[in-house]
Amino acid sequence: MLILGVLLMGGGALLIVASVLTAEVTSSGKLELLNTEVGAVTLFLLGVGSGIAILWGMSITKFGAKRQLAQRRENQKLSELSEKLDRAEAERRRDLDGDDQDRPHI
């Protein structure tokens, strides 16, 4: 999720930067963007699409970060519980071994 969000933000930002740096007005009065003639409406839609991609990427990144944090906390809690269980099992075995030594063997 994080990677997808970062890729969307990067793609949107790259399109905006490319628009700003490579946009030229041709002799016919059209706008040339990345060696392709585009109209005003197309340029507007590219800008809107870039903005949406950046915002969507930010929201996906935020969601992915929250999810990974929750998963990391859950894994930490599970490992703590596993360690407690291992200690309890080891203590129970020691108690059982101690009881076996006190009994006479027949």
C-alpha cells in the first residue's frame, strides 16, 4: 500500500513538473506538452488528474502506514504472549520434574 501511494504521488508530481518545464506554445497557437500538441481542456484535465493522483496517493500512503503500524503492534503483542507462554510451560515442566523426583520409583 505504501509503495502504491508513493508511486501515485510521484507520478502526479512528475506530470506537474513536466507540464511546467516542457510546455511551449507552438506557431499555430496550440500548446505543446512533452512533444505532443494538447488543447486547453486536455491540459486542465491533466492537471486535475495529477492533483487527484497526488491526493489519492497520500490517502493510500496514510492508510497503509496505519495498517502496518497496527500489524507491528499486534506482532509485538503476540511475541510477548508467546514468551510468557514459553516461560509458563518451562515452569510447569520444572514443577512436574520436581514432583517426579520426590516420588519413589517402583
